[in-house]
Amino acid sequence: MNAPLQGHTVSKPIAAAQALLSVDNVSLEYRTPQRVVRATHQVSFEIDPADRFVLLGPSGCGKSTLLKAVAGFIQPVEGEIRLQGQRVDAPGPDRIVVFQEFDQLPPWKTVKQNVMFPLLASKTLKRKEAEERALHYLEKVGLAAFADAYPHTLSGGMKARVAIARALAMQPKILLMDEPFAALDALTRRKMQEELLLLWEEVRFTLLFVTHSIEEALVVGNRILLLSPHPGRVRAEVHSHQYDLHSLGGVAFQASARRIHRLLFDEGDVANASHELDFADIRIAY
Ligand code: ADP
Ligand code: MG
């Protein structure tokens, strides 16, 4: 059983402000005519504004399903998801998802038109303002010079940046990213992680980021929720704000990666593993 993890740090005041997003004891299931698949079991976490919150766990532990539930595409069978206190029960422009498949950018639209499209389709802005907003975010991701290019002329990394600009242009309350860099080659992937962090420094958006890579979680996240294999349950939550790309390969970074690996995979030994943890404020769920 997972105890709900409430509050983020030991030092956080008890009367803390309401979380931006709260996922409270959420179980998610898929029902097919043959059977019911439980994807996550009683998962709880909270995300504050400007968090870079990472869901980390092995393939099949329900990360994508959790993200879809936060996006409003799937309803929990147990528990509740709230955005600023409001129950999430449908998709909305306040939660934008960036998927891994950037090739979903409509090829007949230019980069700028791609970024403008959701703004126009959702009637968020009129054409002129949408164009200005699109150019603003294309500049932020370093693609202003490619505004009139077509997606097929772009590299994988550039398509990823268009997808991020398109999502940020909607100015969502929370940006949801599901393994956004998994299909990129290793060097481009690292570059995109770096650019995402630089962009965050500038825009300070709130991010919910899914990955199965421990290294990526440590680099991208300020907090990491560790999920057990199928069905996903919370194993622990760790703080990782001390790491960035410059930490890669460092002694402390590697030690943290090893400890996270133990927390994720050492069935039944979580309590012992936690004794050896150096994380300042790790919280373990049983
Ligand atoms: P992750 O993203 O962590 O790899 P998913 O959220 O995609 O995991 O899947 C969690 C579990 O739910 C897996 O066991 C998977 O097989 C199952 N699942 C995912 N999508 C469906 C679906 N559409 N129908 C039935 N089962 C599904
Ligand atoms: Mg997935």
C-alpha cells in the first residue's frame, strides 16, 4: 500500500499554499472485453508552479497513462486529479502535451503556421496576435530564422523545438512531456535536455516530464517520482535540483543514479536502501 506523499519537503510549512496540480491516490485502468489492466495503483504527488517534476519508472509502469490522465484523456477509477483545486475531467488548453512523435507536425504547414495552429483552433488569439506569439516562442527556441520552413526540411532536434514552441505558445498552466527526446540520437537528446533547461530558466513554465532514463530524470527534473514496475505505485520521491548536464559522470551524480536504480528495482529492500541515501529530503512510500 502506498501512503500518500503529502507536502514536498520536511522544511515546507504546514500551511503551504495549494499545489498547482495534485494527484491524489489515483488508480488508472484499461478495460478490454477480455480483462482489466491496472496501469497505476493509488499514486499520489503534488506539483508546484515552476517545478520540473519527473515521472520515472520502467516501461509499462503507467507513466504515459498518468500523463494522459493529467491531460484529461482518461478518468481515474479511484482518486482524483486537481488543477488549482479544480477537478480534472476533460482535456483543456491549460494542459498541453508534447509527445515523442514530432513527425505529427502537419507537413503542409510552415513552422510558424504549425505553432499558430492551436492558438487559432482554440480561438485563444486572433491571427495577428497568434502570429506574434508564435514568432516570440520560435525565437525562444532559436528557430526564428526557420519560421517559413516546412517540417520535412528540419532535423529531429529542430522538430522537437517546434513542438515545444507550439506547446509553450499556448501558455499552459502545465506542460506535459512524454519521453519527448527518446527517439533522438544521443547527442541531439543531450542538446535538447540542455535547451529545455535554458528555456525553463527563461520562461519558468511548470513541467511534468516522463522518462524511463534515470540519467535524464536527474538532469531534467528538480523532483523525481519513482514508480514501481507494473502496475505503477509510488516507491519514493527524490529531489534532484542539484544536478544539471554539467553533473553528468560526476561522482555524486553517479551515486544518485545508482541509488535511484536500487529504489526502483530492489523489491522489498526499499527501507534498507533508504538508509544509505544521501538525498536531503527523500520520502519513501511503502
Ligand atoms: P509506460 O508509459 O510507463 O511505459 P503505459 O502507461 O503506456 O506505461 O502502460 C501501462 C500499462 O497499461 C501497461 O501494462 C500497458 O500494457 C497497459 N496499457 C497501455 N495502454 C493500453 C491500452 N490502450 N489498452 C490496454 N492496456 C494498455
Ligand atoms: Mg510511455
